[in-house]
Amino acid sequence: MADRSILGLFQEAEPAADAMDGLARAGFEQGTFDVLTGTPYPEGAFGEHVPQHRLFRFPAFGAIIGFTTAILLTAGTQIAFPLVTGGKPILSLFAMIIIMYEMTMLAAVIATVIGIIFESRLPNMNPGAYDERITEGWIGVVVSVESTRAQEAESVLKTAGALEIKHAS
């Protein structure tokens, strides 16, 4: 379990990418180190691990749950209170379609919002090391490590050319 966060600050992209490669060569697991930048770089430009998201599952499951709930609600209501009108069937599909559509969309939207919060890992109670200069164009390489490997991570960042190193517990 990582209990320290170390941030190396760089002004150029090349040394930051070298730091990422150095951390991977030093045996740090993918996902324990990442790049922080205010400048838009393409995904994987620094050789960082790009996690696979599962956001598409949330609206699908939400839609299935909403559709099932709508069918149970509309069919259950029509069966519980049968109202025969002019010899028409008790379960009227045309009356149910609107409610099924609305419930499917509502549940899919709610599940999507929950999925976004879940996939973004919010709220983050332990944000780790950070520096305001990252928003001004600097590049930060943050490493989450145990206390025993903190010195090793710091030396990799210094070797790659980090201008400054910050620690957070």
C-alpha cells in the first residue's frame, strides 16, 4: 500500500518522459506513477499507463434496470386496477411505450452520472503531492510509493532532470 506521494517537477516534456521510463525500469508498477500537466498532451505521450474505463457499462445497466422497472410499473398498475374500455385489452402496449421510454432514459442518465463519479474516483480523500506551477505549464511526475522505496523514486526523478521534488504523506 502506497503511503507517500513524491512529485518531480519538470519544465520540458522530454525529461518528464525519461522519468516515466526510468520509473518503469526501476520496477515501479504501472498505475503507481502518473503525469500531471495543465497542457493538453495526447494520451500516452509520456509513456504513462492509460487505464481502461468501464463507463459504458453504467448507462447500459441503468437502461436495463429502468426498462424493467417501467414494464413492471405499467403492467402491474394495469393488472392491479383493470379498467376495460370498449373491449380493449387490459395491457395496452401503446400506453406503456411512453413510460418505458422515459424510465429507460431516466435510469440511464442517473446511472451515467453515478458512473462518472465512480470512474473519476471522486471524492479523492488523499490527493497526494501537487504544485500550482503545473497549471502554468510545468510538468509533474507523481509517484505513490511505500516509505521504503521513496529514496529510490526520488533518485530516479533527480536522474531524469527534475528541477524540484516535493513530498506528501
